[in-house]
Amino acid sequence: MPNFPEEMVERLADDDGLDTQMFVGLDDAFVGLATIWSPLASGGAQRLDVAVYDGSKIVQKLVAEGMDKDDALEYIDFNVTGAYVGPATPVVFWPCRVSEVRDADANQDADASPPLDANGKGG
């Protein structure tokens, strides 16, 4: 693990021959590195360090610059998480608690249509 911040700059600039990509203007939302496996065209895979950003902090920044929350989320979806810049494309994570995920999953299950039987009719 690098000694932050001294070794981080070095690791970001030298990542097995590939530069780790960073989002411009989102330094306040940068939270660190994640190590991923990226497939190689020749088969196999290589380990890469990718930049990780906190999505909620990106929203805060965009709202502070004058966007409303819905526009900020749409902007992030199209221009940030929707921007593939190669194998070292940064990751945006959305902080949440396990209980929030479980609650959302339970609500989706409650809203789901009943399963169809073999004749394609709801049960």
C-alpha cells in the first residue's frame, strides 16, 4: 500500500506502462486507488490501479457550481461514468450502507410482478 500522498503520484503515473486515468477538475472527489484485473487481447489479464471517485462528492461539486441535483446526476451518468477511456478508466463509487441496499432490494421485490407460469400467466 502506498504512503499517501507521496507514493500515490508515482503509482498513478507508472502503472505497468499504462497511465492511470484521472478525471479533470474532480480532485476533491478523488478518494484513492482500486486494483482491478484488466483482460489482455493476447489472453490472460493484468493488474491495474484505477482512480476511485466518490459520486456523492461529484454531485456536491456540480451542485455548488449551479446545477440542480437531477442535472448533476444526469451529467455524471453521461460524462463521467459513461466515459470509457481505456482499461484504466476511473471508478465512481456511491457510498451507502448494507441496510440501504437490502431495503432497496426488498422494495424492488415487493414491486415486482408475480412470476409467470409455464403458460406465460401471472401466478
